[in-house]
Amino acid sequence: MNVLINKEVATHIRSWRFIVLILLIVLTFGASLYVSSSGLKEAVGNMKDPDQSFLYLKLLTTTDNSIPPFHVFLNFLAPLLGIALGFDAVNAEYNAGTLTRLMAQPIYRDSLLIAKFLAPLMVVGTLFVALVLLMIGGGLLGTGVRIEPQELLRILGFTFISVLYVAFWLSLSILLSIRFRQPATSALTAIGIWLFFTVFFPILVNLAIRPFLPNPNYISEQEYLHYNELILNLLRLSPSQLYTDATTTLLMPSVRSLGPIAMEQMVGAIPAPLSFRESFLMVWPQISGLTAAMMVCFAWSYFIFMRREIRS
């Protein structure tokens, strides 16, 4: 198993597509960090902001609207990273004739599939942790303010959810690489699924729910909140919406709800940041949803791969 994982890690590190994706993510991270650091003084000095004391979280969320913050960038780039690392994981080996040679060795068949899944995650996890440490180190050198434990836990939670988001798209692309013989077909299918959930799914939800929505001028506040909650729940069938909810809640401690709030709930509410535990409990359904989707895709890949006859 370790030999297979080391082989896959070396293959990914030396591939040009991985190098290009790393450069793209690093450039977007650098641009987002530059914009957030330039407006950091104003963001931290805003006494009306409940999150103004979380300096390192502001480095990941502050923006001047010229470019989005880094977690918004990752919502688009993380699926591409997972797809690029897995769309030809199995069918490329089969077309090159190396899959039969690997299966002829004294290794378990499932060890190959597990190595194809774990090796890219190790590389992606190392990349995200390195970027986070670079951000923390730059913040320490630039401001001289030490990071608080709450901030560190939230940033590590954000990193974990980002790796989990990549893992979902990686498992989906591995499934497609087993299902289709040609890498181009699996890549186009994976990109099509990504575009559907990112671009077309919110449009379809709005088109499907609009005929059933009554006139807002003739419904009560509770009915209005109910319809908005229904739309949000439908949108949460998309992995990108789950990732957005989870990362926004962890990186912004003042977020107290992921759904619409009635006026009577807002009256008397103290605008204070939540603890890490409370924020984590709030996003636990989103984390569970991403984990379940990833496990379903990987289990389906495992089932197909273990039953497939491999011949030269």
C-alpha cells in the first residue's frame, strides 16, 4: 500500500497539470491575501463589526469587491483540482496497459483504488496546510499579533472542509474514470456535473419553485420564511452550497444562522461571535452531507472496480 501511495504521489507532483493548478491556486491565494491585507486596518478598526477582533480570519474574508475572498475562489477551483487529479486515475492505466501489470503483482486490487484516492488527498492536504501556514506566518511578521486558539481552530476547520470538498470531486472523478474507458469522456462528464451544480442548478431551482410562490404582498412573514427555507434546502442539494455554508460559518464567527430569521428572533439578539464549538455544530449537517456524498461515490467506485474483469 505504501509503495502504491508513494508512486501516485510522485506521479502527481511531476505532472504538469498539477503544477499548473497549484500555480493557479497559489496566485489566487496571493491576490486575495494582498487585497485583504491592504484593507485589514480598516476592517479591524470597524467597531460595529462583531468579527473585528479576529485578525487572521479577516485575512481570509476581507475584500474590497475587486476580487472575491479566498474561500469563494476555492468554491470554483477545488472541484477543478479534484477532477484534474482523478479523471484518468484508472482508465489511463488501462489504456496504457499498466493496469494489468499492476494487477499481476502480489497486491490486493482494492489497495490500488485506495492509493488512487489517498495519494491526491495527501498532496492537496499538504498544499492547503502550507498555504495556511504561509498566511499565519505572514500575518505574524506583518502585524506582530499572535493568533488566538479560536482562530487557529477555525482556520484548521476551514482547511479540513476544503480537503473534504476536494475529496468529493476526486471520488466522483475516480468513479467516472472507472465507468468510462476514455479519459476525455470522464473529464467532460465530470466538468459537466460541476457546471450543472455550480451554474445551472440554482437557475433550475428558481424556475421550478417560482410557479408555486405566492405574491409576497399577500402572505405572512412566517409563510415567507417558510418558502425561503424551502429554496435554501433545495439549493443545499448542491455540494458547492454545502461548502459555502460551512466555510462562511467557520470563517465568520458572527454568523448565527444559515437560514432566514424572523424579526422577533432578531429583537434582543446580542451581536456577539459564536464559539468554535457552536459554529462547528451549526455546520455539522453540511460536513455530514459532503462526507456522505464522498463515501457514496467512493463505495460505488469500489463496487464497480472490484467486479470488473481486467484483461490485457
